Amino acid sequence: MASLVIAEHDNATVKGATLNTVTAALQCGGDVHVLIAGANAGAAAAAAAQIVGVAKVLHADAAYFGHGLAENVAAQVLAIAKDYSHILFPATAAGKNVAPRVAAKLDVGQISDITKVEGSGQESADTFERPIYAGNAIATVQSLDAVKVITVRTTGFDPAAATGGSAAVETLTSVADSGKSVFVGSEIAKYDRPELTAAKIIVSGGRAMGSSEKFNEVLTPLADRLGAALGASRAAVDAGYAPNDWQVGQTGKIVAPQLYIAVGISGAIQHLAGMKDSKVIVAINKDPEAPIFSVADYGLEADLFIAVPELVKALG
């Protein structure tokens, strides 16, 4: 049977997390279909059809899908769920909002945060790996459910190519509005920098920064030089040095950039769980016993208030 990926999109474009989820779906065996449930989302459906590996795009269009309300999206998924052996969601806030509703209605167990499909490519793969205990252990989980509802940790899979595919787009009959929730409004923070989970380079600061003023004074020039996103440890966020949406870690955002620079971060396991899959990790810390050095590819034992400005100067 085929696998169904529930796309994350903004009605015009498909978000990057969907590409990683498509890769996971391809490893489950069978054809991969993508559901675009949105409002005036023809452009997003066309973009999804371009993803390499996608065999079909299912497009459900209605005003009440416009903001991804979980009740309505889940109802649309359930309307077509019988045709699929695997239903996959990105393990993002949106995916985690819809997936449990689908699993509960199907009376199956949800398989959360997978990072690997065992026996990749086999028809109807039923065994998966997922991190537990803040990533300090990996659980191998086998599901015997007829339909497997899965959330995908996107850092565990390379993104599928966004262009080069030629999937057919099929228009679905939209389910009725559940009437259980209404979108009222949103307040979205806008930054000039790359979005944290999509950034190729991240510069993160910890509690050792000392204040929000020092955080910005020291790290902003480095991020500017590198074209990087800014991140922070939970300790720095709790201290008020950085906003909540910069938090990296088990209770923040899971990231895997090409380069992660940890400045003044000790490396508690909760933080490591959110960034240890980064391709190259650089740590700057004056404590030689800091746990961050255990995962760092490059470590500099130095006073960050001296080392970082020197690094910025060296970068020109």
C-alpha cells in the first residue's frame, strides 16, 4: 500500500519539514502521496507535485483549512486513511497537533519522532527507531497496526529534492467544517535572520553571556558575518537573555544545521538533545569539563568575551 505525507505549508509554498518527511515515507515502501489541505492552496499543491519521489498530490481546498486547524485537518486525513498503510507527519508543532487525533480515531498507537526506518524500502515497513531519554538512548519500535501513524523527526532524514518531480494533482472533496474551533488571529514574530529550524548556520549563546545586552553585543556581529540564525540554551532564555523562540533543546527546537556554534553553553543533556545531529559543532567555553566538548568537533577553551570578538575580526 501507499504512504501518505501530511504536508506543512502556508497555502503558497511547502515548508522544508515536508521534504524530510517525504524521504521517511519513501523508506516505508510503496508509493508516496502528499495531502495539501488548505485555502486557495493551488500553488502549494503545485509545489508538492514537484517533490522528487511523490507519486500523487491530494488537494483539499476550503476556507476552514486555511490556518491548519487540527480538528479539520484530522477529519480530512481520516476520510482517506483507509487507503494507506503509513500516515506520516513532520514532528513539528502542527504535525504533533494533528497526528494524535488521527491515531486516536483510528484506534492505533502513534509512533512518535522516528529517526530511522528499519529495512528501508521494504513494502509496509513496520519497525522504526526513535530517541528516548533526551536522546541518550534509541528505542526500536515495531508496530503491528494496520495503519501506522508516525511523526518524523526531520533532522533524522535528508530532505527530498524540492524540484524535478512530476506528480499528478488530484482534487479531493473536502470534509465539512467540524465547527469545533475557529481561527481568531496570530501574532507572528518577524526576524531578518533565517528561521532557526531551517538555518544552515546557527550561533547559540548560554547563561555565561551574562545579560541580554551582552548576548546581542557579542553574538550578533558573529551571526551577521556568517549569515546565521541566533539560538539560545534554555538557561539563557529563562534568564531573559533571548526570546523563547530561539530556544534549542529538548523543550525547544530540534535543529541540525551544517554548522552549530555553541558559545558559553555548558551542554546539559536537554540542550544536546536538540543540536547534537548538527553536521559540525564548534564549542567555545572556558570550562574544560563542560559536557558540550564531548559532542563538539572543534572546541576552544577560552573566555568567550575575548574569543568571539577576535573571531569576528578574523572573519573580516
